[in-house]
Amino acid sequence: MLCDVHKLYVVHSSHPSEAVKAALALKGIPYKTVELLIPTQVLLMRLRFPERSVPALRLDTGEKVQGSIAIMRRLDELVPDPPLLPADEAARAAVLGAELWGADVLQPLARRVFWAAAKRSPASIPSYQAASQLPRLPKPIVRVVFPPVARLEIAMHGAGEDAVRADLQALPGHIDMVDDWIGEGVIGGAQPNAADLQIGSSCTRSATSARCWPGARRRSWRCATSPSIPATCRPAPTPPAGCPRAPDLRRRGARAQAPPGGSPWRRRAAGRTRPAPRPPGRRR
Ligand SMILES: N[C@@H](CCC(=O)N[C@@H](CS)C(=O)NCC(=O)O)C(=O)O
């Protein structure tokens, strides 16, 4: 069966969805957005696609592609220019490694931190709805509906206090690694690539959520403001200034070093050992 237009299924403010929207925009591919209200995608996507998550793309031919990485690959086949992967083999391997790390490590971390932060700061939720296509839910309804949704998402994504504390302690090491990739030209070049979109969208999501967490908030988030990260990958939502703090994290100090030995992702992606750790206290 032929549809007349490509359809991209998203939930609003979903970072992998933003990455795919940016890829479609870069390639100038017209599409229609089908926005689902979180967390209804868990049921509704299963009716249309093999998996329950967004983003998912239904091409005008009826072909279905689900998952941000799979969609990016398919878009490159459909519209090769501009490419989302470099032609040079070594550069391509580095970008693929960074993209995979972005999808497997940073993306779920950003999701966990978001839900934990949103639970702490339910007042920030309307700001995340700002650019949504769906009718804005009245605040009293958000107040009633949000707590069980947050509990469900936290359970689904393993975003309990301990997991998020570990995430926030690992985050500075992750950001250093992303900044190194920017320095090496793997990401952050003149032309955004697939890793820029994958990592940039998660960085911006983490950066907005991390405003709730004092240690993480001190970081400069160079990755979230890199010029190669298209504006569509930078969701505007900002938790309010009065967003509650996390006393346990403040006591421990969230500026932790990367895990000993560094990330295996980094070594696999770059094909070399991790550089010596930076001197303590260095700020970007
Ligand atoms: N790694 C996948 C994950 C997508 C994903 O988990 N999307 C979230 C929204 S940001 C979702 O739909 N979650 C629902 C679920 O996992 O049940 C991708 O990049 O497409």
C-alpha cells in the first residue's frame, strides 16, 4: 500500500526523534510528523511497527524503518547528499563508533537523568511541551497524570536514584570524551554527521535536565552548543530556576572522574588507548 508522504513517528522532546528530524531537515526530505503523547507510544507503536519506541519512519512506499540509527542509514541511501557518514574509511569508522556510543550509552543516560529530574521538578514539564503539536494539557491534568507517568518511565528505563547518581558521576567523563571527539574532528565539523546528531541531541537533553543537578550544571556543555549541532537538536525546554536540588549529589560532589580505564567505547571507536586523564579541576 502506498502512502502519499513519509511519516515520522515521534514523542515530543524525544532526543533520538530530534536527531532524526535534524537528519531529515539536513537532507531536505519532506515528511509529516505523527506525534504521540508520551507514554502512549509504548502501545500505539506496537500496532504499527515491530518495536514500541520512537522514532520510527514510514516511507511513502509503505516501508517501515525504526530506530534512530537505522533511520539515518536509510536516509543516506534514499538521499545521499549531504552524507551523514564520511567517505574516508577511517573517519567513517570513528563516526560510526561515536554514533553507536551516543545511542547505547549517552542516549539512555540522558533519558534516565531526564525522568529523574522531571520527577524532582514536575513544574518543568509544561516547558517541555512548549513546541508540541498536541493540544497543551491543562496544568491540573498534568499535576494528576504526571506522577504515575514519571513512575512508569522511571521503572521502564531503570532511572532510580542509584542509577542516576552513577550516571551523574560518569557524566563529566562522558562530556570530556565528547569534547575530545570535537577536538579531533570526529564530530563538530562544518557538516553535521550522524554522530553529531546522535550525541548532540542527547547532550542537549542532558544539559537541560542537568540544571536540576548542581554538580552537572557547572559543566560548560560545549557539546550542546557546538555549531555543528543543528538547532533542531537543541530542544528549548528549560527547567525553571527554582528547580529542586539533589542534596545527596551535592554532598558527594558530582565532578567525578571517568571510570578507571576509560570507556571501552572510546577505545573501540578510536582504535587507540584513552589519553591521560586531565589534571583535576580543569574547566572548559
Ligand atoms: N535507541 C533507540 C531508542 C528509542 C527510544 O527508546 N525512544 C524512547 C523515546 S526517547 C521511547 O520511545 N521509549 C519507549 C520504550 O522504550 O518503551 C533509538 O535511538 O531509536
